[in-house]
Amino acid sequence: MRLSPNLATEQTAPRSLWREALRRLADNRLAMMGLGFFIFVTLFSFAGPLVYHVSPDRQVLALDSTLPFTTAELVEVRFDPEKETPDEITTVEDFAEVYALDPQSDVAALSTGEPQLINGILFTPTTSFHLLGTDIKGRDMLARLMRGGRISLSVGFLATLTALLIGVTYGSISGYIGGRLDAFMMRCVDILYALPFLIFVILLMVLFEDFEYKILLVFIAIGAVEWLTMARIVRGQVIHLKDQDFVAAAKATGVSTFHIITRHIAPNLLGPVVVYATLLVPAVILLESILSFLGLGMQAGTESWGSLIQEGQQSMRSAPWQLIAPSLFFSATLFSMNFLGDGLRDALDVKSAKD
């Protein structure tokens, strides 16, 4: 007999908090758009060179700043005909002016597509298409954007990982042990907060001016600052969690402090840590870009999006696409990461979910 028409006849299987969080995240359109664009830009930066076989270091000075969607007729010059890589890449006009003995007939012979040997120098015709144009040195902008994305994303993730490792460990120890040690550790954090970041970076750059791997200095500078906030967040969470019943039960049964922190407290920190990490990645990318824009970041050959924007700013009047292209990728990536971080925060924050 059916007692009530509104009474459910089948029991719904209980869902875990993580499955519920994933469902809430999937329902957030902005967060899913951010996740989709972030996956796209990661594939673009790391897998793009597998499809787009143009070196970001290949210079064709004769091209200068070429407009987007330009197809250029070029000539590869090999002073040793057996050499695999060309000694120089130039335009057909420069070939006729500098190397050709009879410009009209030599250019006509080259237009057939066959390599030409003139005075022991091998000239091979080739064609290149530049989707986003070239910079002032004739380097392909799309290839440079891919390399810049690899550098910026790598700095963002590695610096964030460093900040998480230091911040979570530091905050967990400080919050769980408490007392004088907690007070001492937090005062150290306060002192580090008071240090002016830019002066710290400038000192590093001056002290290690001839250091070959400047990218490591960027990691050190950013990692030394960004873990401080994480340490405070984790400390507050640990202070709240260590007074809970499940921690008291673990203490009563003789579980060691190390196991209480790693087995009982750390899993409950995962939510806020994941959310903060998602928001920290774009903050680190932005910080690195500001340093590169000020000339304190990457050196030549390891350009990030920030240094590309700095280069584009110098030629924004004559070749604005050199500024627009990296700025669009940079801004869209920051927006996508922020949308994803906000979505994760809403999905993992149970209290806000009930409001």
C-alpha cells in the first residue's frame, strides 16, 4: 500500500563530498569555460611545437615586422652545400641584390623550386607562412608565443608547487604544536612579509648578474614570498581541526603526531589548499610577467609572455600585433584560471553551498 504520493519509493545512493563538489563544479559554466581554455592554452604551449615546426629562434632580418597572415618567399643560404642547417635565411630580393650574378636569370631559376649553386654557395628556395606575423628581427610570433607560454606556465606551476610545499609544512607545524613555537614562527612570517619584494629581487639580480640560469632566481624570488599566505591559511585550518573529536580520538589511542598530521589533518586541508593553489598560479604568472616587463625576469632565449609584452610595447605604434597577441593570451589565461579558482572555491566550500 502506498502511504503518500510524495514519498520516494527508491532510495538514492549517498554521494561523497568530492563527488558532490565535482557536480557543483560541472554546473558552474564560467568555471568549466575557464578549465576548457586552460587545457587549450596548455596544449597550445606544450604540444603546439609538435604540429607547428617553426623555430622561435629563426631570424630573417630582411623580413622585419611582417603582418599576420603573410606568406613569405625565402631563400636558405648554405656556404657549405653539405651542411644540413642553413647559415642564413634571406628574402628573394636580398638574394638578387647580394648573391645573384645575373639577378633576372638567377631569380627565375630559383622560382622553379630547384636549389641553385652559385660560386660554391647553395641557395634553396622555401616558403614560410606566418599566422601572427613576425617581430622586428623576423622571428615568427606564433612560435615565440608557444615558447613564452611554456615558460610562463612552468614558472606559475613550479613556483606554486614550491609555495605549497613550504607553506603547508610550515603552517601545519606552527598550528598543530602551537605555544611559543607558533608565536615565533608567525613572527618570522610577519618579518618576511615586511620585506619589500622588488628590492629583494633587484638585490638578487645584482648579486647574480652573470648567473647563467636566471630563471632559477625568478623561482627563488617568487617562492620566497608566495608561501607566506599559504602558511597562514594552513595554520588557521590546523588550529581549527586539532580541536575536533576525530583528532582527540586519535590522540587517545596513541597515534603519533606525525600520523595525526599526515593521516587525519592533511586530507581535511586539501580543499582550501587546492582553491588557493588555483588562484596562486595566475598570481605567480602575473608577478613573473611584471618582473620580465621591468627587465628583471627572463633573459634572451627564455622569453615569457611578460617579456614578449615588453618587446611589443616598444613597437606598439608601428607593429601593434606584436603587443596584442601576447597580451590576449596572457589576459585570457589569467581570466580562465581565476574563473576556475572561483568555481573550485564555491564547489568545495560546503557552507556557501548550503546558502
